[in-house]
Amino acid sequence: MRFEVVMINLVKLVALMIITVFIAHLFTDYIVNKKRIIELISRPFKPITKIFKISEYGYLGLVMSIIHFRSSHVTYATLLKNKVLTERDVIVFTLIQEPLSKVTIISRFLLPLVFSILPPTLAFKLITIIYLESISLFLVGSLYAFMTSKKISHHIDVSDEVKLLGDKTQLEVVGLKGRILKSLKFTLSVCWRIVITLTIISLMINFGLLELIAQFLKNVLTGIDSSIVIIATTHTFSLIAGICLAGEMLRNGVIDEWSAFLGLILGRLPHIGFYTQFINELPFLYGLYGLRLSMKIILLRVLGLLVMYIPLITTLLLVFS
């Protein structure tokens, strides 16, 4: 990949992230003062709040995840900075929001793409597997919340606002100009870390990181049909390219539907478990949460994906062997 192309893509990505961070922070900073709205949003989830002992404010991020999954992280980071969320709350909410945010991603992007390229039965199988990822992550988040709830004597709710913040001015109503300046300050504090991390990753890609990963995958998948390996390797680095390649091979009779499905599943785990988490998501999460919290979130995500995919892939390989 040419260095110029890498840098152009980097600039576009940074610009999009800056816009997302600014708008989501501005909205969250405004709405967090509206106690009535927070209470209305959190009311249907009262049983979950009590069992998991999580902050009622976090449900604002849960709602934001339906609109855009990255804006929900900005919301959590804003609430964390305002001290109405704890790091534990952030971890739990980022995992249990997955089924909601995945519905938006599937309906807006994946359904039209997958069903226009793949046969209906294969498209349905792939969409089902992708949604089951979110269920697995939700279960891991629920288990983490339950296991850590024993250490929590009290969860944060709207009535704790002043007591927890100490400094009431952090949530007091300010003018539009003040909110814009506050959001700009937050955006700048976040984006310098995003830029540095993305630059490092882009340089690694330019110097052959993806080629090394592709070679590693080919070595791991030795003994499997070459057409399946090609689909898996392609899908690892690009969901669209992997699906298009599988569809083209099916139309030309190179592989059957089950082989295409195996190739997509073999590529899906490294795509969502490694490429998406460490190359696409880590810079953004690091910018918002810092290294320690962002790595906790990513490692729990990877754990949830492994719990689902290892039995699935093992079963498929046994069937095909």
C-alpha cells in the first residue's frame, strides 16, 4: 500500500473521528443535566441496574449506541470524566450495548450488502453468526457485571449527582458558548492520542504489517482448500472484499456454499477479533479512555468472541475433514 494513500485515509479517518467526538460530547454534556430525561431512559432497566449495580447515567450511552456505536463511547467517556460513571460501568455498558448497536449496523449496512451478493441461505447464516457475536459479548458483559457486583456496595443514580461530583459546577447549566468551548477542549484532549496511535498503526501497515498477518494466517490454515484460505485471508482485512470474493467464487462454481461459509467464518474471527479491535478500534478507545481501560474493554471483547468462535470453527473443521 502506497504511503500517500495510507496518509490520505488517515486524515479522512481522523477528521471523521473529530466530528464524532465533538458532536457526541456536546450532546452528552447538555443532556446529562436533564435529570428527568435520564430517569425516563433508565426506568425500563431498573432490574438490570439493581442486579448489576451500574449507574443509571450509562443508559444514555446505550441509547446513543443505536444511533452510532462510536458516539456511545464518547458519551461514556464524557460521563466518566463527569464522575457519574465508574470504569467498571464503562466496561459493562460497552459490552451489554452490543446487541442494540449491532442491529443498527446490520440493518443499515450488512443486510443490503450481504443479500445482494451472496445466496439467501448463505447470507442468512452469515448475518445470524454476526448477530450472535453481539449476544456472546452481552453475556460476557453480564457475567463480568455479576461477578464484580459483589464488591459494589452502591450504584450511582441520578440522586447521587452532587454527592459524587463534589464540585457541583461540573454538571451545572452553562451557556451554549461555554458548552462548545468545553466540547472543543475535550475533543482536543482526546484526538491527539488518536492521531498518534493511528499514525503508528498506519506506518506499520505501510511497512508490511498486513502482509505478515496474511502469511501467518496462510501458515495456520495449511491443509485447508486454497479457495477457502483465500476467502478467509481476504475477509480478515476487508469484510466487503471477503463477501464479494465468496460471491464471485460461488457464481463461477469454484466452491460450494458450505465452503464459502467456512471461508467467511475462518476470516471473521481474525477480522473482528484482531483487525477490528486492535487496528480500527484501539486508537479511538485509547483516545477516549486511556490505555489501561481501553485494553480491558478490548480483551474482554476478544474473550467473548473466542468463546463463541472456537467451538463453531472446531465443529465446522471436523465436519469438513
